[in-house]
Amino acid sequence: MGGVRSIFNLFSVMNVEIEEVSSCRRTLKIEVPAEKVSSEYDQALGMFQMQAQIPGFRPGKAPKAMVKARYHKDIISRLRDHLLPVSYHEALKENNLSVVSIIEMDDDINVNDGEALSYSVTVDIRPDFSLPAYKGISLTKEKEAVTDAEIEERIEGLRGQRADYEDVEDKPVSRGDMAQIDFTSTLDGTPVEEAVPEAKGLGEAKDFWLQASDEAFIPELGLGLAGLSIGEKETLNVTFPADFVVEGLREKDVAFEVEVKGVRARKLPELDEEFYTSMGAKDEADFKDQILQSIDSEKERVADGKLRQFIEGYLLDNTNLDLPQSLVDSASSDHVRRIASDLQRGGESEDSLMEKKDEILESAKGSAERQVKLRLILQKIAEEEGVDVSEDEVSREISMMAYAYQMDRNELEKRLKDNNQLDDLRGDIVCRKVVDWVLDNAEVEGDEPSKDDA
């Protein structure tokens, strides 16, 4: 059967009462008069009559009374599915309400021919507020100059990435070398794995290779190996960091009895033509210029990022508005999940999370309120300035997300659609574009030179 269509303007005959629950929450009591319901019912009945397949009658020729008796429940169902959204949206339009979420709607809403349709719905609405001056705001760009020391540090880092290791016997461990060690460890005189059973593998090991640097999985232990020679034994005292993956060792002092059994010295590649060519440069000058440009670009992005942060802070500090509670609650839940997930990945136990519950909730609430407020401000600027998002932009964003998450692009898009997250994604893109728009229309002063030879 076909859908129900209306040729009348409902809000010319509807009754709508609005109760202000709070600054951003309204309860609408909507009533579609009985005569309007009857009129819509008659139209629906006529459409069913034209399409009804009733034995003994050609389509469209069956008596209305017979069609009504046979399809009454279907007609009522279609009528309800039509009248509810139409009356709801026209009530919003008539009263100029921009809804951000539906909080509650009557569970039992009946539609009957010859009776008025009455129901209530509670919604959170977009707040009405004034924007601060956002065109031509004055900004100062503070971009740091690239120093010779930074260039040299970057070069050494690239050499380190291509370093080889060679076995040596006649030299002590130097920083960056690999050392082969045997070790046992104790916590307050007790073997570590007895004191902290979950610290498996940290109690003792033989022929264990560890880099003598702060990049070792236990940096303090790695750095402590520097200066030791093959055959030398030493007690290295290590204080584990507060975020160490094994909770029972956090901020604990552990004694490692270490014996060095082998050394592999780090051998850096020479800065020669072969190295420069391998890095995609013609010669030393070209190589250093590429390094300079790379660091300068990074500093440019950092400086621009600070400008964007300033813009966001400026808009937040200079805009007063009430926040729809449902948006804050939803954002808070997302932040709580994210904080809890990050803490668990860092080794926090469920008991520890419960102890920090109030702290997590408070942090999440503050972040959520800032996020919701900023999003509302940026969305209003987007409406004022006609900033929009194309389907191509959404598609590109999904492709970049899929690459970052190492997911199939089509699978990610399907997941976003299934979880009703595409509108949120569009909103994220709009907000970024608005900040860029404000930045493009700002008066920006200051730009440091690309290199400081001092």
C-alpha cells in the first residue's frame, strides 16, 4: 500500500502548548484536532481503496466500507506513522525551535478516526545566544626559529636510526650501546616476583639484551649500564615511575644485581655522499637544507596550532550561553570512557579506577562542557558565514581515518553509518573549517625567521 500524504498545512489547525522546563529544555503538548485526523484518515482510506486487492472487485472498485473493515489497522498504523513526525516537525517550525535531542516522548500514543491526536514530547533545544566579534581579531604568531643545535640533533637522530651494532670486548658500555646482562632483582630484600607476582620477567633473566639509553623499557636501568665492562657486576637501584605498567612496582625502589656479559657498540653511519644520497639529498648542503625545512614546517604547524587554540579560548571566554544538559551528559560519558580506557592501557586496575571515580567524573564533566560550548559557538558561526561540508570532504576524512586506524575504508564508513556517527563527523569537519575561517580572517602579526644562526 502507498504512504499517507497530506494536502493540508497542519500547523494552521494544530494546538501546541510549550512548557519551559529549563533554559534549554521544553515540553511540547501537541494536539491535532479530530476533524484533521478524520480528514487524514479519509485520504489514507482512499489511497488504500485504489490499491486494495479484494476478490470479486477490480483495483479501486471495492466499496470503502469493505476496504475500511479489511485494512483499518493498517490504515491507522500508517496514519500514526505519518501524523506524529509531521505534527512534531511542524510544531518545531511554528515555534522556531532547534532541537538537539529528544529527551522523552509519550509511550502510548493512539490515533483513532474521529478523535483528536494528543501527545507530549520533551526536547533539548539549541540555546539562543550572541556571538562575540570574531572577524578581524588580532593575533600574534609566535614561531620559534630553527637553531643549528636542532639541526645537528635531528641529523644525529637520523644517524641513530640507521646505526649498526658490532660486538666489542675491550671497551665499557657507552650510552646507546646494547649490553647483554644477567640480573636478579629484589624489593626491600624480597625477590621481586615474590613481592609482586604480576611482575613476571622482572625478577631475573639471563643473556638479556638491553640498550644503555633512556629508550630502554626501564630507562633508569638502561642508563645505569653505561660505564660497565664485560665481567663487571654492579647493583643498580631503580625507582619505577608512577605510570609503570605493573601497578605493584609504581614508585617502588628495586635493586637489580647486574652482570655484563657482552657489549655491542653502536656504530653510526658516516656523513658522506652515500649517506646523503640514501636520505634523498644531493650533498651535505642539500641535506641540511631539507632538515631545516622539515623542522621549520614543524614549528610552523606548532605556531598555527597555538593560534587555533587561542581562537578557541577567545570564543569560549567571550561567549555566554546555557548548555543543553543532554549534550553535556552524552559528551561526559564519552570522556569518561576515554579516560578510563587510557588509564587501563596504562596499567590501572578496576579498583584503582573506582578510587578515582569522582576525579574522573569531574574531569570528564569539565571537558564535556567546554567541548559542547565550543561546538555550539562554531556551529553558529558556520550558519552565519555559510561554512558547510561537502560529501567529498566527508569521504576524504573517512579515508584518512581508515588509513590511521588501519581499517578497510568501506568497513569504517559502514560502521559510522550503523552507529549514526556520520553527522558527528560532519560536525567535526565544520568546526575545524570555522576555526580555519576565523584564522584566515584574523589580523596576524609576527613571524620569526626560519633559522637562527645565533
